Amino acid sequence: MTEIYKIQSYSYEDRAQDLLNRMTIEEKVGQMCQVDGRKEPELWIKDKNVGSFLHIVGEEAIRLQKISSEETRLGIPLIFGIDAIHGHAFYNDATVFPSQLGLSSSWNTDLLQEVAHITAKEVILTGLHWTFSPVLCLGRDMRWGRVDETFGEDPYLAGVLGAAMVKGYQGEKLSDPYSILSCPKHFAAYGETQGGRDSTESDVSPRKLKTVFLPPFKAAVDAGCATIMAGYNSIDGLPCSANKWLLTDILKNQFNFKGFVVTDWNNTGNLYSLQKIAPSLKKSCEIVINAGNDMIMTTPEFYDNAVELVKKGIISEKLIDQACLRILLMKFKLGLFDEKRYPDCSNSNSIIGCDQHKNASYKSALESIVLLKNEENVLPITNKIKKIAVVGPNADDVVAQLGDWSFGPRDFPERSTLEYNKYDTTSIVTILEGIKKRAGSEFEVVYEKGCDVIDESINNIDAALKISSDCDIIIAVVGDTIVLNGETRDRASLDLLGRQEELLKELKNTGKPLIVVLINGKPLTIPWVKDNAHAIIEAWNPGMEGGNAVASILFGDYNPCGKLSISFPRHVGQQPVYYNQYPGWHGGKYADLTSEPLFHFGYGISYTSYEYSNLKLASYELDTDDELLLTIDVKNTGTVKGTEIVQVYINDIYSCVTTPIKELKGFARVELNGGETKNVQIKIPISSLALIDSNLNSFVEPGEFEVMVGGSSKDEDLIKAVFKVL
Ligand code: BGC
């Protein structure tokens, strides 16, 4: 029989089907397994026809690919996956970008696409084909450890930015030399667990799920994402990997997702050992197959159990065929049976971490930074300043700066054999280094750490005060660090820990201008800093070029333009403070605290200011299939060139179910010279104003809608108009 699967002129679908027809049950189940590539990889390839490995890189990956291709019956290539979350940051020498939360403050889809494309290039040049990114969970409870991995709190923004990253990773087509598979995760509502506790129960109704948590994934599916990862969490009693409605009915059937679903790390085993909805591992395997998971991440027991379940007739072979076919199809589409089976790594040294990529990291850090306060234009630093004191625990700390999913030590011993400890940190520019470099001989810079991020027993505050005493300005770099962010690292308090606030208070007492630079994975409760610092720069985890970017902003070489993609609470108990709240709260505030966040979603200032006027709608009565076209004048009222992010929010004034007081539905980035005015046009499809009613029907309800346009989600910053949907 012609080996159609080997012939490039046939369609990917025909080749995949032909290959599937030749496979035994064992071979098919093997393709569904993804195991840790550091544990008996040859055995997994030769005896179990494994489909995918994760967490190995470079020569070892290429060696294993050779074995799979040349020493197995059908020569099916492997897919290698890795968490290249903000750059290929587990790999020595790779380009490390700001965290996803940082990148989201840029509101820049082109930038996100470029970041993802560069990451894809660096990933493929180390023999891998798949990154478990982007994260499309929403950051709505700041206690949750993984807020740094999100695009912030808003479903629309997460969807738009996620789609851009999917396109960047996957390129024009998957078979392109530098395209890799993306993996939006964690499907779904994983960030919404109670108390911010990672991986527990997300108590969300199907309506809330459809309204808030599924739309970013729908956007990623529409952008063509090749894979999706099912979350660890349970929804209404069902762990995501056990939820057939979620994975099959919604994702595969309603969203028409054609890629494959991968479980999260040992989701299958967890059904039995942690969540206890299966009395045995065998039962767990049966449940995940029936629910619609295609690839099983790191549950090695799946192989024997699944083979047995099929052979005993408990699981229909048809389900295995469907899962296997989805995986094979992606391998064909990626070109793994053809040109891309072995990557051409000959030029990897000159591409991985090259200057062009570093420059993209620098640019993305610039755009990720949000200026939160600048009293009396204390910034940028002018040449009236002669001596600068840099203090604080995060001024010269590579681990805090890069944040999670980089080489920094993690809690998982089983994942610690990567390049973590061998990582060469010389290419990382810390904040202190960036300031020193920019200051050159023009300014004198002195440094003292002052205290630790966490450990209260470390107290060098006096030394910090001493070096600050004859300085003209103090730059205090504080925040959080790696052990306060990430999986298993949920926080109960969001305050600055250790002696950081004490350090800031003592520095403030010197009477000198106090600039606070925040290096942190997530919003912190810092009302004292807001009231007392002269300027605040939110730099997040700004990546390897973070120091250069912060320095450029401090010295005014770059006018900051980032806007918050996430609201800052004043107090941990005030949560949630996301902007798209529901109406109806008696009193509208806590008895002991305002309902206002410390900093609003969409907020961010710059070295100039903008004025909005003249909001006009092309039509004030529209049909459900129309597009709302609005125009508004935006003026740069200062002298410095800047980029303003114009935001459009909509409120469905009366609706059959409660709907948020405002929802982001569009935005535009506008570059304006000092004094310049531009008439900005933004289009919003009326179909995007659909609500989900209590019977889970989705439709645009006729009636009046309010449109609000401005530079943040804060009411005072918005110009409003009303239109009618007929
Ligand atoms: C995380 C995923 C990650 C996977 C593989 C899991 O613990 O939840 O986000 O992709 O590990 O490393």
C-alpha cells in the first residue's frame, strides 16, 4: 500500500489519516503521552511510542528525535514542549522579555506578536516546537500566585493580546521554519479559585464562565491556536480535565477548535490522588479520555491503563483515534514529517539572544513600564541633579527582576535540572547597572541595599540613610521577589514585606525627592507609597533589559506610555477591585474603606498630558450587525512627544440580566507630538456587545448603550455618549 503519510503532495489530513490507519492501539496511546524527557526517554520512545517530551532542550532533544525517527516502526517524530513564557528563559543565553503582566501594560498587539515570534525562533533553534503560552487566565484576585503570568484582569484585552501572541508563535503557517505551536492556558477560570488559592475550586456559574472566562480562549481559537491546556482547577465540582462539557461541547464543538487539548501536569493522576473524583488511576484515565483530553501531560501510568481500557472495551477505540489524529495532524502541519524534523541549529549561536532580540526586549520593557505618579514633575531627572542615591532590595537583584519562569530557583525539584543554576547572569542589566550606565560621568551614583524583600532581620537602613544624606534625589527600588510569585506561591498579604516600607519612610524623612521603582510580579497594597513618594514607576518584572529601560525613563530619554491592565487594591480585603464591577451594592463602599482602587485599570501617566474632546458617533442608531464608528479628538497638551492609549468602554444601560458598569470593547494607540491633535477613529462591532442571559443564550439586546472614551477606566477620565441598538 502506498505510504501516503510520507508523500508531501497529499494533504496533511490525508497523511495523518493514512498514518493512523497503520497504527496499533499501543502506538496510538503512546502518541497521547507527554512525559518528562529526563526520565528513561529511550524506553518511552522504543517501547511506548511516546508522542511528546517536555522540559529538555538542545542536543538531547535532537538526539531523541533521531531515535524516534530512525529506530521506531513508523518513525513518528516527537513534539518537544517547554514553558517559554516570557522568552525562552529556561535556556542559557536566550532573550528574556518582561513578564506577561508587564507586556500587557503596553496594550500593543504588534509588540506582543514580535515578542512571541522572537521567542519561537529561539525555541526552535534549540530543537523544540511548542511553548505552553500564552496564559489567558484573568488576574482578578491578587492573592493568587500566578497573577504575574496573566494579561491582567480584562477578558477583552487578554483575548486581543493572547491572539497576537498566538500569531507570533505560530507565524503565517505552522510549517514556516520559525513557527512553533502555541498553547493558551489554563482552560478555564483557573485564576478564579477561592481565596486566591492555586488549583482549587473555581466557583463560577456557566453564565459567568461564558461571559468572563471563555472569551479570551475563543479569541485564541479564532486566531488559530494549535493546542490548549486544561486547568488544574475544578468548576462546579468537576476538574477541568474531567469536564466533557467544557473540553468537548464548548471548546471542540462550539468554538470549533481543531487543535489538540493537553492536560496540565498530572491532571489525570490528580483526579485520583488530590481531587478524589476517581477511586483509581485507571478510572482517572477513563474520565480524561471521555472528557476530550488528547494529550496527557506527565501521568506515565496513562499508557498501560489506557491500552487496557481499550482492549477491554471500556473505552472506545474511536476516542483514541480522534485524540491521536488531532496530535498527528499538528505534527504534519508543523512540518515534522518533512523539512522541520531536524532543526537547522547551525546559526543558533548568532540568533539566540542576539542584539536585535535584546533590543526588542528593551523596547518591550519601555512599553511595559507604567508611570503611576510624578508630583511636580520631579521626573525626568535633569542636570540640576548631581548625585543620585539608589537604594532598596530590588535595585540589583537579577532573580527578582526576571521573575517567574526564568532561570531562578523553583520549588519543583523534578524540574530543577534545567539550565537554572548554570545561567549566565552577566547579560541581565539590573536597575542599578542601568542607572549607572546612563548616568555615566554626568551624575554620581551611590548604592545601598538597605533591607531585604522578606527577611526582617536584615536592617541596613542606617547605611541607606547615610549614603542618601548628600544626594539630590533618592531612587528606591522595592517590591516582591520570586518566592512570592508563581505556582504554589499564593499570598495572604499584598503589603511590601520585610523592612521595605520602614526604609521608604525613613528615606522620606530626609526631605529629598523620593522616587519609588517597583519590581514586582503583581499589584501590591501600597497606599503609603502613593501618598508619600514623589514619583512611582511600576516596572513589573521587566526582563533582561529592565535596567536600561528604567534608566531611559528616569532620565527622560523615553516618555512612558504604559497603562495598567490590572487594578491595584488599597487593601487585600477590598478585593476584587477589577473595574468591570456589577451594579447594586448597597452603599457602594465598605463601611471602613472606599470602593475606589488605589490605581485604576487603564491608568498610567507620562511626561506630557492629553486632552480628549469632541466625541462623535457616525450613527446613534445601529442594527445588531452594524459597526459602531466613533471619533474623538485627542490633543497632546504638553511639549514632549508621547503615545496615548485611547480606551473605549461600553455599558448596556438596561439589560435582562445584570451587566458590568463598563466593559472595555476597543482601544487605539496614538502617537502625538507636543501640541498635536489627532482625530482618532475606533470601530466596535455591535455583535461584540452581546450578553449571556440566564438560559446561557448569547445575543445583543436592543436598547440604549453608553459609550465612554478616555485615558483610563476612571469615570472622571471618560467622555460619554449614548446610542441605541434597534
Ligand atoms: C503549570 C503549567 C505548565 C506546566 C508544564 C504546570 O505545573 O500549571 O502552566 O505549563 O506545569 O511545566
